[in-house]
Amino acid sequence: MGEKPKVIAAVLVEDNGKLLLAKEKLESGNEHWLVPGGKVEFGETLQQAALREIKEETGFDIEITKLIDFHEAIHTKFDYHTIIFFYLAKIKGGSLKLPEEILDAKFFTREEINNLNLVSSAKWLIDKHFSNI
């Protein structure tokens, strides 16, 4: 039986009309592009988690501009259940610096994103909220 659902804060960082996505190897063993973010720690707000996770995963200091939406990702086969809160943000400082678990991170145009192997939650978010950029 799986763990309790995890709460995740993920951030779409926008810069000059492009969106920052990260590439990771998932529980399935496959590599996918996703919206960077991570687990909200005990005692931490969603926004605090978003700021911390983006700094850890990309090296950027960000300013959150809005909460975009939330999405549930349930994959019982991989013992995975998360509730993801997606934020939009802009860069305040720092530079791209990736930890070991992040295989790659780049800024993409909306058109370029169409050709990526996205996780389902990222595809859902971008299709729903960023179809016009």
C-alpha cells in the first residue's frame, strides 16, 4: 500500500516568453521533461517550498507572480500520488546550476514544448494555461 499523497510546489519560470522545464528520470525509469519543483516540507508554506525547490533544482532565485492551478497525479503502479500546486514566476537572480538528479533544464518556446516528452501533469498545465504563448 502506498504512502500518503505528497504535496508538491512546482514553478513555471517564464523568461522572455519562454518557459523553464527540467528533465528527470521518473519512478517508471523513463526520462521526461517536467515543471521543476518538489515536496513541501513540514512547517513550510507552498510558496516557501516553491522558492526553495527552484533554487535547489535550477540555481535561480525567483519571484512568484501567481498561483496558476493545482493538479493531482496518481500513478498507483509506481506508488506515486501527489497534489501539485503550480506557480508562475520570473527570475530575480542566480544562474542555471543543476543538481545531480536533474538531467537537464532549458527555456523553451511554446512551439518547442510541443516536441518534448512531457510528464502528464506538465502537458495538462501547459495545454490548459499556455496554449496562446
